[in-house]
Amino acid sequence: MRKISWPNGLTVEREVIEVTSSCEPDFTWAHTDEHGHEHRWAGTWDKATTPTLRFIVDFEGDEEMPDTGHYECVACGDRVPAPRTTPSPYKRYMAGVLHCTLNGEPISEQEARAMVGELP
């Protein structure tokens, strides 16, 4: 919880939620298929894709088990090992619920913004 107070009696508390991933793209991974096509992760840790690959579903999953399958090159259809992932090397956070009070009484986020402008 992050708390900021102003002299006018306004207090804002923002919950901070850890969203560190245990499985994100390993950008060092690369694979060249038998036809010479190179495959690697593209994008950023939170919006990564493998644009040269497609996932082929071999067995459909259900609510308890995910689909299982394999990856193929979009250009030639060669089977490619699954793109490697790794635990995040960094802790990551996102903003959670915002609680605003004026002299101890709850007020809306809009009322708090009207008093101080940008909120944390």
C-alpha cells in the first residue's frame, strides 16, 4: 500500500499488486529450421509474440488442462521447438485500488482529482 497525504487533509492510498511473471519470453532463444528460417521472440516482455511460428493443436484441452500441440514455421511448416521462456528477472507491479479520504471521510477519486490534479 502506498500512502500520500496533503496538508489540506486529503489522503490517498493506492494498493500495489505484484505481477511478476514466472514465465516470460527468453529473448536469447533463437532457432533456425531445416529450411534456414530463423525464429525468435519479438516485442516486449508483456507483449511478446513469435510471428514466424504458428501453434498447432494436437489435443484439445478442457477447463482443467490446456491444449497440447507443437509449433510450426509459418513459411515452410517445419516443426520448431517451443519458444523458450524463463522466470522474470525483475519484480513487476501494477496499480491497484485507489482509496481517497478527506479528513478521514471517504471521497471519490474524481473529488480527490479536483483537489490536487494528478493522483499517484
